Amino acid sequence: MLRIACPSCGVRDQGEFRYGGDATVERPSYDNADQEAWFRYVYVRPNPKGLHQEYWQHIFGCRQWLVVERDTVTHSISSVEFARKQRA
Amino acid sequence: MGRYSVFSLLRQAATGNTGWQRAWRAAVPKPSYDVVIVGGGGHGLATAFYLAENHGIRNVAVLEKGYIGGGNVGRNTTVIRSNYLLDGNTQFYEFSMKLWEGMSSALNFNVMFSQRGQLVTAHSADQMDTFSHRANIMRSNGIDADILDREEVRKLVPYLDFSETARFPIHGAIFQGRAGTARHDAVAWGYARAASGHGVDIIEGCEVTDFIRHGDRIVGVETTRGRIGAGKVGLAVAGHTSVLGQKAGLELPIESHLLQAFVTEPVKPLVDHVIAYGADHFYLSQSDKGGLVFGGNLDGYNSYSQRGNTGVLREVCEAAIALMPNISRLRLLRHWGGIMDMTPDASPIISLTPVDGLYLNGGWCYGGFKATPASGWCFAHMLATDQTHELTRCYRLDRFRTGHMIDEAGAGPFAWLQ
Ligand SMILES: Cc1cc2nc3c(=O)[nH]c(=O)nc-3n(C[C@H](O)[C@H](O)[C@H](O)COP(=O)(O)OP(=O)(O)OC[C@H]3O[C@@H](n4cnc5c(N)ncnc54)[C@H](O)[C@@H]3O)c2cc1C
Ligand SMILES: [Zn+2]
């Protein structure tokens, strides 16, 4: 099990969180008519073997969306931030 | 390599079993091959075998970074079925089922294919409707399927929870009698031996680290055992398709996820069939040694580490006991994990790629064991002819771009929710 250090609640068990996928993909703007951009946003994933930035939501805590940087081989977590801070 | 037969068994029995030969040759890499297949799992080995058997292409190497049978082919829960709904899948998996039915004799290797039948329980009237729909599609494609009502299910598997207090009461089930299981290692060993017998080099302990290019074309691979030239390179590396794809410049609609399996202490014969629990993602069967083999959900986040997570362990045990309360006192002996390519529509990719000389077989999600023979058959066809086999027309890599998804799981582009 992962232990995720939520910036507002402290270190909590993975069971309190919900995974939300790759945090590096950028949603195109609503008026973007480029098919390729939407295709890449929905489907293409770098899927690294190593460091991965990903969304987790603290559903049984503060309900904040977080961006967690985790190693996909060792599962060690190198950083946790509020998603809104990272995306700002 | 001699053929296995009753007589070879008797001869060996009489001489103290001292005369058995290696099942396949230990090959040393040659400077180049017509076809190099990366990944010595079931799919890679089957591809090599059918390249030789169906197309007469024998100057072939299978490169495996670990050992034969160490990947998902030896980690899965061995369920084989062809109860698919969508056009494309239905025909492909039934073709695979037919190959399973003849596999032991085709390979001269007992893969212990056991057509014990699979039932998927239904827990609502709606689910019964969905299953009837699926059964009709299967039957119209010439595949065996039956819809059982609650009493018929109870007669077949009386030990499931039919009590008043069942969390999700059983309404009925969809049943495929020809579904079953096979000995997974034997499938790898059988294909390896038969391919080797046709002259294919099976090279273990040989990791592909990069590709060799001539202009835009891939003409070989860099490996931990040196450079190996190749007329064509086929990838069949299960959960590592992204890692190698990236080295070839491919951007793929794939995430790697962990799936676990669990086995209990052995008990007397109890479960005759493969039983899948329609109220949750859970299924079980009984192995030949007596252990109950469980499968469940993905761990649910990207992973390349072949070890488990206790969260899923708890969920799987909850589902097991909800379905079959009488096993609540059994001890789990072991659990393990395998890494799989998850695609956004839960269907595989057997495809030509934008890179010349590179052919792709991957994205099998958690259901690729049953596909092993058909996957090898069709991928060999593609490597030999540069054409997409009719049975894999739906599995092209560009289907996500063109909108021709084959979304059997109905999950949308959320690999970790499938
Ligand atoms: C727990 C679990 C349960 C499952 N249950 C079922 C089931 O009941 N029914 C079903 O149909 N399917 C099931 N599956 C899925 C099925 O096992 C896989 O889809 C299928 O086996 C994948 O194909 P493969 O056999 O070729 O993979 P593998 O056996 O994993 O072969 C890929 C090989 O490529 C090698 N490789 C990777 N990178 C390199 C490299 N750079 N160089 C050289 N070699 C490399 C790996 O070492 C590996 O041996 C399950 C999977 C898991 C993990
Ligand atoms: Zn929190």
C-alpha cells in the first residue's frame, strides 16, 4: 500500500484516495479544433517506467485533488502538491 | 528432440528417466535473422512457431530478457473462453478456442487444456438481459452459450451463496461449456519446444535495449548479448510495450498496470468449473493441485513492479466470501502480480506501425492468455505477408485516431478503471 502525505491532512493510507490518471496530459482549450490535440489528450500516454506525475483525490479526507510524483517501479513518492497549485 | 509418446514414456520409465533431452535448444545469437521477435512469452513463442509452421519462415529468433515462462504467460489465472460480444472479438476469440482444442496434438505437448466450462453469475434482471444478448450474439456466430436460471445455477454449483442473506442474490448465469483452463507454463514450453524443433532460436537472458536503424527503417536490435540484425522486428513484450515503443519512436495509447492472482491451500475437489462473479470483478477455479485460484481487479494505478498490494487482497477475499461463504476459513498461500499493457478500449493491438520494419503485438490487458494461439497465428501472418489478418482487422493501432474503438469493457479511456 502507498502512504500519501496530503498537504492538508498529513500522511494517510492509499485507501483514502482515488487515482485520477496521468497529470502531465494537457486538456486542449474548448475551442481548439485540432483533432490531433484531442486525440493526444484522450489517448496518448508516456507511461514511464520510473517517475510518474499523477492525480490522486483525497476522497476520505479533505477531498482535494493532488499531484503525486511516484516511481512506477519502486512506488516511492518524491513529491505531493495540491493540483490547483501545480496547474496555476 | 524426440517426439513425446506413450512409447517414449515407457522407454524412459524402463531406463530410469535418464534419457530425456532438453525441451528446446539453448541457442546462441546469430548475427542476423529474417525475423526477430522480442519477448519470449506465450504470444512471442506462438508467433515464432506459426511463422515456421504456416509460412515456412524458420530463420527466426525469439529474444527473452528473463526466462521462458517468467512473464505473464506463467503468472495468469489460465482462464480460456470465447464469450465476447463485439464483432471482431467474437470471431477472433472463437478462432483461438478452436486452436486451443487442437493445441496439445499440434505441439506434441500436453498443455492440459481442460474444458470444464465457465459460468458468469447474474445478479439482476438487467444483467440477465445483457447476458441473453451476449449469448444470442455468440450463438449466431456458432459459439456455444447457455443462459441458466437461478435453479439451474444452483444445481450446477450449489455451494454458492443462495441464502436469503446473500449480498447480491444470484438471478442466473451465462454458461460456456467449452471454456476452461490450461496449464500456463506448458503452453510456453510447448510452443518453445515446437518452434525450436522447426529451427527457431530461442535465446533467454537476452534483453533488447534499443533498435538499429538504416535510414527510417529498423534493421535490428541492440541487446545485452550484442547487436542482432533483423529483416523484421516483432514486439510481443506484454507490459513493456511502452518502454520499447518509446525507443522506436512510437507514441502509444497504453498504460502499464499490475494485476494480481491468489491461490489458497489445496483442498479436495470442490469447484468443477470456472466461476466468475457478475456482481464484482472476481473469479475462481480449482487448480489440479487443489488450490483455489482467485483473480480480481487491477491495483489501479500505473505500475511496473511485479508485486502485489494488500488493498486488492482484501477486496478479492471479500468477493470470494460473498460468492462462496464456505471457503471463509481457507488460508491464502500465495499471491503474485504481472504487468500488463492496458489500452483505453480494453482491446489488443496487433498492427503494422508507422515505423518501417517494426510490427506490434501488445495491449492485451488482463485477458491475453486465451488469445495466445490466435494472436501468434495472426501476428505470424502479418510478419510474413505485411498484411493484417482478417481476424485482427479491429486491432489496428490507428483505431483510436479514427474512432473505431472496440470497447468490450465499456469503460472508456480510463485504463485504471477497467
Ligand atoms: C495475474 C494475472 C492473471 C491473468 N489471468 C488471465 C486469464 O485468466 N485469462 C487470460 O486470457 N489472460 C489472463 N491474463 C493476461 C495474460 O496473462 C496476458 O495478457 C498474456 O499472457 C500476455 O502475453 P505474453 O504471454 O506474451 O506475455 P509475457 O509472458 O509477459 O511475455 C512478454 C515477455 O517479454 C519479455 N520482455 C519484456 N521486455 C523485454 C525486452 N526489452 N527484451 C526482451 N524481452 C523482453 C518479458 O520478460 C516477458 O517474458 C492475466 C494476467 C495476469 C498478470
Ligand atoms: Zn487531504
